[in-house]
Amino acid sequence: MLQTTPLLKDIDTTTEEKLICQLETYTRQETEVTIGEYIFRRILQLGVKSVFGVPGDFNLRWLEQIYKVTGLNWIGCCNELNAAYAADAYAKTSQNIGVVLTTYGVGELSALNGIAGAYTEYAPVLHLVGTSAMKFKRNPKTLNIHHLAGDKKNYKKSDHYKYERIAAEFACDTASIEEDMDEACEMIDRVILNVWRNSRPGYIFLPCDLPEVKIPAKRLEQPINLSYDLHNSAEKIDRCVDEILDRMYRSRNMSVLVDDFVRKFRVENEFNQLLGKLDNKANIFSTFNAKGIVDEYKNTRFMGTYFGKFEKAVAELIEASDLVLHIGKFEHELNCGAFTFNIPSENLIILSSQYIQIGDKFDESLTMMEVLPVLIDRLETIKLSSANIYQAPAKYYEVSETSRPRVSSLHQDDLIESLNKNLKEDDVLIVETCSFLFAVPDMTMRRSKLIIQSYWASIGYALPATLGASLA
Amino acid sequence: MLQTTPLLKDIDTTTEEKLICQLETYTRQETEVTIGEYIFRRILQLGVKSVFGVPGDFNLRWLEQIYKVTGLNWIGCCNELNAAYAADAYAKTSQNIGVVLTTYGVGELSALNGIAGAYTEYAPVLHLVGTSAMKFKRNPKTLNIHHLAGDKKNYKKSDHYKYERIAAEFACDTASIEEDMDEACEMIDRVILNVWRNSRPGYIFLPCDLPEVKIPAKRLEQPINLSYDLHNSAEKIDRCVDEILDRMYRSRNMSVLVDDFVRKFRVENEFNQLLGKLDNKANIFSTFNAKGIVDEYKNTRFMGTYFGKFEKAVAELIEASDLVLHIGKFEHELNCGAFTFNIPSENLIILSSQYIQIGDKFDESLTMMEVLPVLIDRLETIKLSSANIYQAPAKYYEVSETSRPRVSSLHQDDLIESLNKNLKEDDVLIVETCSFLFAVPDMTMRRSKLIIQSYWASIGYALPATLGASLA
């Protein structure tokens, strides 16, 4: 069952407004579009403005059609890995979909490390690949065309779908277009929706002899309904919320730990509504990756970045809570202090986009996208006890400065202080996988976007990511 | 059955000489080596001097051990794709193995396009990958360490072997090292041998908690026997040679078409011996990729580069032969004039590293490595008729210059002429996948090495390839 949930109202409205504007311009023109143009128009309908990539023999005919789609810009990159990084950062910054377009074999494989990164980091990147022609795919002869990885034997026909199988290892969905255009449109729309829903890469493979095939333009009048697949009954959600509320009302020292899936699964508004209803009765912590969701200056109950053993004073505070609401948990080495988080499960409620966990009770049929709106709606602030009042612990670099003599006039701490001072609300901070990445938990951040790759951790990400973020 | 064939005598002698020198230095030192050092010493024993790559968390402990191996140099590159290209060109230029070393996930996937290219182009590249620790691989907990691509669900344990499965798509052999060091050594030696034999990439995956495990140094005293797996009986080979000789003796207008597997499977010496015994009684042609094997200035029967419809005058000559000996056939789009070779199969004998074809009779149990030495040995020159004497056709750019008015003072033809004039014997010519690549068939080349990527055709190859070729 598909629903447009209340929590998506803002996004839907925005998308629809943009959409009407695009479609008005568009429907005046033609009754047919090519399948190549259809894909670009679907992307534009989402509000995406840029397609990153590198041209190649197998995508040229497709790429030619982007020029018809006013408002969608081709951002030619120097290599595919950087194009993928740019699309990843575009997605993370815009919280929309990032798009990268490459050519068969040499292009898509060059981008693969970036796509695997987006898969691992939950960045919704749509990878468009122009592939070998159907006439070659279907020809029984050997015909070793360029960019087609050889078979085990040079005289045997190679597998034209090898790259598609590899791509599927790092994709939530893939569409391998063939001549049936009804099926093609269904698959295209499905992949785009799944990329958005799963916040992970998906692929559309379009053979190079198909981009100009015409389809009815009418299909574009119905936009893709960007919404989560929420299928639980109100009763089931209510029972879950009952349990959460019961734990919250009984708690005497509650903490909220905000995590990065709040951003990646687009529930920042809901999270902020929840904070409002908590009315300063809980202490607030952030994980490393979630920094920037909470304004650490304005929120007086913000106690610091929970980074396990690397920020001991912060860890002691949150681990002393009798209840931690871990919202949007994103589980990986650097985001849990190298596996040193230590909150007893009986004191823990986890709200994730993939499951809900209350104590030891784990339910992967429920998600925070369903539960949060009901929780916010039903929460009675008056029934909450106020958690212990603490002073936020000093940052690691503040307390330890005396024990770390400065060896040069320019020190990492200076960069922390400079960024703390100069970063404004809604700024985008992009940090390479480098020494300073490990200083980010020590920063004091306003509400802003932190673009990092601390899980995939592929060095070289930040520069192309800056291109992507700048265009988002 | 393994044999050291006569055709490999030169190579074996050279390798053994180098080996004795290395081992003398070496055995004076220790009775044990680490498995990490063992791999580097095996590489050095082949005569390889350079290992290209990029350091990373998962290969640092392995990489540290290269310093003990005097004579083997670490060539740190700025990114893994370029390191793979460099190793590919090192292999092509040295006709030895090229080696690239990367780190888990982010590194090996960044190199993948280069490895797929080496697979497609038959370049023997050994890819060494430092992988996640056995303690993490074996741990049942989720433990999402960095560089480990996430599972479908963030809370589930990821597959530590996903990249190894992908690598196997572009490898002739792979070794995934575990704690059993006897097995590890067997696998390492087997992969190195298979890379050499198949002239294609192979992988050694070494978990990052194993490089320092000790093994007996004695194993290094027995070098890897670099030889093809030749298993046919003398009788079978003789029957094949009977047929070839019969066709050759009956021919009145024989041509030899030299192709790139002659170089890739190291039978240039044998090919030249065959040319000697033919004693100018056949016309000689080269494919595009094989240019540089025959000295086009010195060989008076050299008629040109067979490039199908793109060099019509040359095509007419070879296609008029009553017998074409196609030696070392490498079948792909650009090497067969975009599938416009047109020699009737009844006039064709193909000697390949993967099969022998006489007319329509195809036998994939036989190879040119077995057949050529016997053919050379048994060929009686006196029984051959002399083929028609032709004048070598003018080059495409020579005949068509009048119809292609010069639009600038510097023209592609000038580059052809300059290279023709200045390239010396044994020079290495590296050509990018660019317009000029299509002019190479028009060049007149001495015996030299042509380093191109005309099948995989990944733009960006030539610059890092120049690094690799320079160090070969």
C-alpha cells in the first residue's frame, strides 16, 4: 500500500509546484517524447538541476537529448569517479537524488567506487549508463566490440550484461531497458522511486540504439509519487507508540541521540517537532555523522557529540541515562566511536528507517517514518520528567591543549575555532577523509549540512563533492 | 603435465640467472620470511622491478615489507586507476608481469576499470589487495568497518568477500589467503603462474592481520616454473603440423598475417624463426595491434597493415591469397577493421594461444605455443612456392592527401611522418585512445613496442601507461 504520509507533505508540495511549472512549458510542445528525453524529464520533475558525467560512444545519442530539457544541466566531468562523487554530494546536500551518466564498461566501472560509496553511505544516486546496442547484444556472433570485457576465450561471445550484474551489488534497484517501452517506463519510474525510498544508488541501463524510441508524452503528466512504502496498520503503529511513550513517561533521566538517518531519510522536520514537544526535558546528543541537525549553540540541552571512548566525558553523560532515544541510527565504525558505544539495550529505543527496537524487542516491519509522526502527535509533554541538568563537557581539544604542546603556529585547533566562529546556519561543510575529519566531533556546529564520507572513507572525495554540493 | 618448452628457453635462462643472484643475497639472512615478504620475493624472482599502487589502512602492514626486498621498488601513485594502467603498460612493455597493490574496497574498486582493461587486452597484471582482518571476517557481529560496503540492511553483517567475487569477473585466477600458510603459498604461486600463462589479471587477497605470519624461507629456493601447460602428445602435434605443411606446400600465393597474441603469448622469437624459414616466399601483413613485431622497413615482403575496409588496397592483396597463416590472432573490433576482415575460411589457418583452426576445423586443445616450434622444425623451405610479388600499396594518408586539403599548418600526417622518421628499433610507442590511434595503421614501423588500448579503449590510459612503460 502506498501512502503520501503527512511527514512528506512539505516535499510533495514543493515537487508538485515545480512539476506544474515544468509540465506547462512542456505539454504545449509535443505528444511524444523519446525514452532518452523521458528519463531526463522524470529527473527534472524531481527538482534535480544537474546531471554529472562523462560522454562516451554508448551514451552520446542519449546525452544529446538533455538539451531539450530546459532546466536540467549537463555537468561534464573529467573522469567518472569524480562525477560519481559529485552526484553523491549533490544528493547529500540537496536531499534529493543525485544523477551521474556514464558510458558502457570503461565509464561505469570507473565510477563504481563512487557508487559503492553512495550505497554504503546511503546517498540516493541514480546512475544512468548507455550500454551496447540491442543488435550486438542479440547477435549470436562473437563481435568483440570496444568496451566489452572479453570472455574467458577470445573467440567466444562476451557477456554484455556482466557490468549490470556487478552494478546490482551496489544498487537498491536496476532497470535494463529493452525494446518494450511500456515496460521501460515502468522500470524507470520504479528505479527512481526506489533510489529515493532507499536513499541508495539505482541504475538505468539504456542500450545505445534505443534513446530515440518514441513514447507517449502523456505519461509525464503523472509525476512519480515520492513517498515511502508505509504498510503498517494504525493499530500496529499505535501499539509501538504506546510502548515508547510508556518508557518515556517512566524515565527520570532521558536522552535523545540524533543520528544521520534522520537526514538521509528526510525526517528532520519531524525530529525538530519532537524536540519541540520534549520542551527541554531531555538531554540531547548527536552522533558524529549527525552533526548539523541540531543547533549546538541554540539548544541549551545539547550535551555533545557521542563518540564513544574518544569523547569520554560525553560518553559518561549519555551512558548514565535511564533511557536513550536513538533516532535515525546509522551504524558504522566511525559513527559509533569504533564500536565503543555502551548503552545497555534495556535503556535503549532505536527508531530507524529500517526497524524499530525497544529494549531487546526488534521489529523490522516498522520504521521511524511511520512511528515518528504518531509519536509526536500523541506525546504529552506534561507527563515527562525533566532529565538531569548537566553542564556540557569541555571538548577534547579544549581540555587537552596543555598536554599537547603546539609544534607550529598553525594548529588543527585553530581550524576548529575558525570554523566554529565562521560557519553560519545552513552552510555546507565538506570534509575530506583526512586528519581533520577526526576533529569534526569536537566542533560546535549550527544547523548546517555536514558532507563527509566517514564510512566508505575513500580519499579524494571532497574536491568533486564540493562541485556537487555547490550545484545542489 | 607441465613442460618447459624449447620456446621458453630464453626466458627461463634469464629468469634463473636473476633468481640465483637474488637468492644468494637472500638465503644468507634468515630461515623464515613473512607471507607478505614471500609474495614480494616471488615477484622479484620473476624479474619484476616495480610495484605500482596506493597505500591504505588495509595494506600498510604488507607494504612495509617491500623495503626488505632489495631490487623491488614501490611506485606510489596518486590514484588506483592510474596505478592499474601503469601496471598494465609495465606488463605489455616488459612482457613480464605488471603488479598493482591497493587497499580493500575503495582502492581495489577504483582500480577495477584498469583491471577489466588488462583482462580484455590480455595484459598479465597481478593485483595485490590488502583486505579486512580475519578477526572481522569471522566475527558474527555486524561491525561495519570502514571500506566495507554496507549490507542491504544497515544492522546486518556485510559480506566481506563481495569485492573478491567482483574481481573474479576480470581475473584468470584469484587467491583469498587465510591462516593456512601452506595453502597460501600454493595459491600464491598458482595465481602468479596463471597470470603469466593466461596473460590476464589475477588477484591475491591478503587480510590485513596476516602479512607478518612467518613461513619457511626454503620454499623460495624453488622458483615458480614459468611455462605453459602443454599437454598434447607429440603425435597429435605432428598430425596438426602435417596438415599445416600440406596446405603451405600446396599454396601458390601464401600470406602471413601476424597478430598481437604473438607478443602477448611471447612467441616473437618463434615467429621470427618462421619468417626466416619462409625465406621471403610469402607476403607478410600485420594487424593493427601487431604493428612493431615485423620491421616494415627491412622486410621486403611486408605489404601493409590489414585493417579491413579502412585500408582497401592492402585488403585486396591479402584477400587474394590462396592461403593466409594468421598467427597470434587477437579478435576485436578495431583489430579486424570493425569486423570487415574477409578471408574465406577455406583459405585460412589460424594459430592462436587458445586454439588452432585449419579451414573450418577448429581445435581448442591445441595452441600455437606447441605447434609453432614443431612447424618451424619440420618446415622445408624448398617445398614452398613463392607468392606473387607485389609493390606495397601506398598508405591511406599518402594517396588521399590531395583530396584532404590541409586546414592548418600542423596536420596529423606530419605526426605520422615525424614518427616514421624518428622512431628507432626497440622504441616504445604509446598512443592514447584518440584520433591519432586511427592513424597508427598508416605508420611504417620498425621492430618496436606499440602500447595501446584499442579494444578496451578507456580514455586516460596513455599518461599512466607512460609511467609504467618507462619503468619496465
